[in-house]
Amino acid sequence: MKKQLLIPILFLLATGGCLRRQMTVTSQPEGALVYMNGQEVGRTPFTKDFIWYGRYEVAIRENGYEPLKTTTRIFPPIYQWIPFDLASDTLPITDRHEISYTLRPASTQPAEKEAVLARARELQGRLESP
């Protein structure tokens, strides 16, 4: 009986690390520059491997559009929950996640001079206050 259990356990240990995690990031418009957790990761659309599930701080920039800063969460599928992950990590599975962002066009109207000056005075007051 012990020998029968030993063979599957050795097989699982020997074939470990077959699970692949991928995220595909798209944007409207295409070609936007994407930063995740402060590191540049590419221009949309792109697909990249990732290691952990959880929260990612995302910043997206493209000329002619307002920059976007947001938080994106990637949740694990049920087969990646403890204790199921012990077996699923050894299987040839690709866990794919698709993330899409939409940027808003930047304003083409010139800024109100008085509003900009008022904001500058407010910020200057914050700097000078103790």
C-alpha cells in the first residue's frame, strides 16, 4: 500500500511547476504605455506571465488622453485555492486573465487662467504652513 502512494507523490513532485499564469492587457486606444506596481510592462495590447494573484497598482498613459491610475485585482481560480493548488500546480494548465482599460480623451480647451492661479496659491499656502 505504501509503495502505491509513493509513486503518485513522486510523480507530482517531479513534474511540479507546470501551471502558467498569464494576463492580457488591452486598452482603448491601443498603444497606451502601462506601468504595474511602478514598473513599465509594455504597450497595449500585450500578454505577460505573472507570478502572484492579488492587487496591482496600474498607471496607463497615452498622448492626447488623460492618464489613468487605478488598482486591479486578479483573483485565483478555485483550483488555485489551498489545498487544491498542491495538485493543480503540477498540471499543464494556463490560467488566463484579460484586463481592459478605457482612456478618456484629454481636454482640448485651454485651462482657465484664474482657476490655475487660484490652485497655485492654494498649494503654495500648504507648503508655507507649518
